[in-house]
Amino acid sequence: MDFTIRAARDGELDGVGGLTADVYLGDGLLTFGESDSYLARLRDARHRAAHSEVLVAVERDAAGERLLGTVTFVGDGGAYADIAVPGEGEFRMLAVREEGRGRGVGEALVRACLARTRALGLARLVLSSQSRMTAAHRLYGRLGFRRAPERDWSPVPGMEALWAFTRETGPE
């Protein structure tokens, strides 16, 4: 692995927010594009870091460190938990730059969330995903996540339901 997973540093949070928003916009994941109200939440990595754990994948080269991807981990509830119940961790806002794709960056970020879930003694890790995020669904399947359609939900009335996935946190 030619990158490192670690907690985001304060000086990186604006870049983390920009990366997250750019990936969601570039991949067409926001229903209303630039006018989507969720965009401001994606950009606000400082708020996420104050209420959850923001992890990053960084690579180092002669110019310094470069952000390749990020994910927000929520341990056992809090402002950023959407579907987690007590005893569960949750991750959200997984975003990987184009140059980080196909290199295991997304997988490493999800594995870091699994490790945090285990370290906190939580029973499972959960997430929500759009139905069209098929590459992410393949990754989740490889890592042992299963669809939990009974937990699907819609963040706003009229929006397509987000798909729920869960994974028990037993041994790797």
C-alpha cells in the first residue's frame, strides 16, 4: 500500500470537505447538483470532525502529502448517525478521488472503520448507500456486508430510499 490511513488533521479539514463534495458532484450522486442542500454538509468536514471521526487516505511524494480519500466514522451514536442503533458503528461520506480508485483506498478506509468498530466493542458496522453506487456495493460485499432492506430509509420525502448494509464485527 502506497498510502496511509489516519485521522484528518485540523489543517486538512477544508480540503477533506472539498474532496468529499467534488467526488459526490463528479460522480453525479447529488440529486440537485450544485443546488443540492446536502452539498454544504459534505463540504463541512470541520463540523463532522467535531462530532465524529474523519479519516483520510494520504500518499506522500516529493511535494508532501496528498489526500486520496476520506470517510466519516460514527462510533455508537451521535449527530452523524443516520441508521445506527446502540451498539453499532456507522460510516458515511466515503469519497475517493479518481487517482485513488483501483488502488485499494476505499477498501482501506472501510477496513479502518471496521477496526474502529471492533476497538469500541461494538457489535456491527452499518452504512447507507444509493442504489446506483454499484462499485461501492461490490466492495461492501467483498468485505462481508449484507443488504438490510428492512433498514432502508429516505432522508427527505420523495427521495429514492437509501439502501442499508450491515456487517457483524467478528474477527477479520
